Amino acid sequence: MQKSVFLKRNTPPSLLTLVLVTGMGALNLNIFLPSLPAIAAYYDADYALVQLSVSGYLAVTALLQLFIGPLSDRYGRRPVMLASLAIFLVATVLVILAPTITMFLAARALQAAVVASLVLPRAMIRDVVGAEEAASRIGYVTMFMSVVPMVSPALGGFLAGLFGWHSTFVAAFLFGFVVFLLFYFDAGETHHHRSTSIWRQFGAYPELFRSRRFWGYALTASFSAGAFYAFLGGAPYVANTVLGLEAESIGAYFAIIAVGYMVGNFMSGRYTKSVGITSMMIWGSVIASVGALIPMFLFVAGYVDPLAFFGPTFLVGMGNGLTLPSANAGMVSVRPHLAGSASGLGGTLMIGGGAILSSTVGATLTPQTGIYPLIIAMFLTMVGAMFASAYVRHVDKLAAAEAQERLELDGAPR
């Protein structure tokens, strides 16, 4: 394994670079969330339409991941990452200058090119280390990265309160420019065994489709992330309309789920190698399910309070932090030579499902329904993650039994 040397372009990227690159995608999704009601007022548009800047953005990122993975397997991680960051910077300028809600949403869709920052760091890690070590490293990367979604909504709410919602995208542009320069000067190529044809890489998808273990890991990640994306789609509305919070306060409360995610990722980095990725996924799903249910019971009991809603999301974030690093490491380890394609396909399933959940929750929330459509969606997705994790364990046991049977047959006297 080649050792990383900071700011040396012929070695793998440093931990700092991977953290900031991954954080770029998280920041672009989170920093403007407290401003959704203000953006709706600015363009004189319905909240459900403005909410497409979240769900529509997620849908485009889901589609792009089908191409980013194979492109990186064919041409390398570094050039694809740099191109995506450059497109993001141009798109962010267009968002800031958008005169209509239609132009705003179109520019937001173009910003989705930055999804490479969520896909390729996982593949780059798997390029240089094995599955258990990859889960540990992904856990540490996302632990430090989780500071971004913890801080960015609060920062976005603060900036919007002082300078208006446009300032949140100015901040995203500046952060993206710094990340582009850092990646350019620090990140060497990690994928050296490339396919000779891009079409051959797309042709590798059926190989992944036939893998039961890949589907188990991918569905675990999709359901687990689905709870978070449902939260992103519905929490700003609940906070503003049901709980009467302003943008600055919404950003501060959003930090709770991010702190939980950071704690879960720390535990993943610390314990995955000893506990195993399947056990981490199962326990994470259980913890997040409990966190999703608590607000429902508190609201039914009459505790209609911001902390009653946001406080338990710490457990949802913690559960995701335990589940997602292992599920992501499992996806890219099923077929290591297809790590980029597996990361992209898994990301498509994960974010595509998140887009559907986010838009559905956003469309069903009204002052009359209160928090309940959101809470029910978060709980059901985490139950789905539990079943998918259990399926991975079932498949592993079947594979172990088959291997043992073959071993006994090979050793039997003839």
C-alpha cells in the first residue's frame, strides 16, 4: 500500500483531503436548508416547489452516480473528481444569479455534479486497503466530515439572517474553490488497473446485480440514508410551520442529528474491525429506529417542543453513523475490481430512494398532519435497514455453510 504524503500528487490523498472533499457534498446539501422558506418567499413560489431544490437535486445525483462510478473505473478517480468540482463551481454562480425559480432549480440540478465527492472517496479508500480496514477508514473520514453538516445549517441560518439566502451559496462556492485546489495539489491517482473500455465498465453492472450480498449492503445503505433524506425534506417545514422557528434556530437544531452522526462514525472507526461490518449495520439500524419513534410518543403525550422533535434525532444520526460506513464498505468490497461502479450504483439506489422519500414527505406535510408523516417515514425506512442487514448475515451464513460443505466433500475419501 502506497503511503500518503500531503501535497504530493503522486501519492494517495491525505485524510484531510478526503474529509474536505466528502464534506463538500454534504455542505451543498445542508447549508441552504434553513433558507427554504425564505427562498419560497423570494420567488413567490409554493414550498413544495422550492423543496424540489432538495428532492430534485437528490434525483439528479442518483442518476449521475450511475455514470461517475464507471467513468472513474475507466479514466481514474482524479480527473473525474476534478471535473465534477469545476462543474459545481460554475453551477453555484448560476444559482446565485438565478432570476426565476425555474432557473434556480435548473442550476441546483447542475450543482449535483459534486456528488462525485460522495462517491469517489469511498472507492479511493477501497483502492488501497481491504474491506474491514476500508470500513474503519470510511468511518473516520465521515466522522470528521460530519462536522460539516453539523455546522453548515447553523452557518447557513446565520448568514441568511444577516445577508439573505444568497450568501449561503456564496459560502458554498468559496469552500468548493478551496477543496478544488486542495484536491488538485494533494490527491494522486489510486486506481491503476483500469478497464480498456467505458462500455465494459457499464457492462459490469449485471455482475453486481447478480450478487445477493451487494443487494443486501446496498439496501441497508439505501434504507438507512432514506431516514436522513426524509428528515432533510420535512424537518425545515416542521420547524418553521409546526414549531414556529426562524432560520437561525432551525440551523442550530439541525446540528443535533449531525452530532449523533459524528459519534456513530467515531464508533464505526473504533470498533468495526473487532465487531464486524454486519453487526455494526444491525445495531445501527436498531438505534436509529428507536430515535425515530421517540418524537411520536412525546408529541402524542403533549410535549410539542423543538427539543422533543430534534433531540431524539441524535439517535437517528448515531445509528446512521454506525450503519452507513459498514454498508458502504461492504458494497465496494463485493467485487473490488468494480469498486467505483459499485459505489456509484449503490449511491444511485441510496440517493434515488432518498429523493423519493424527501419529495413524498415534503408533499404530505401540512399544519394538520404535523410531524407524523415524517416520523412514520423515518421509522419504516430504518426497519427496512434492519431487515436488509439481517439478510446480509443470512447470505454470509449460507456462503459459509456451502464453503464448509465443499471442503468436506473435497476431503472425503474417494
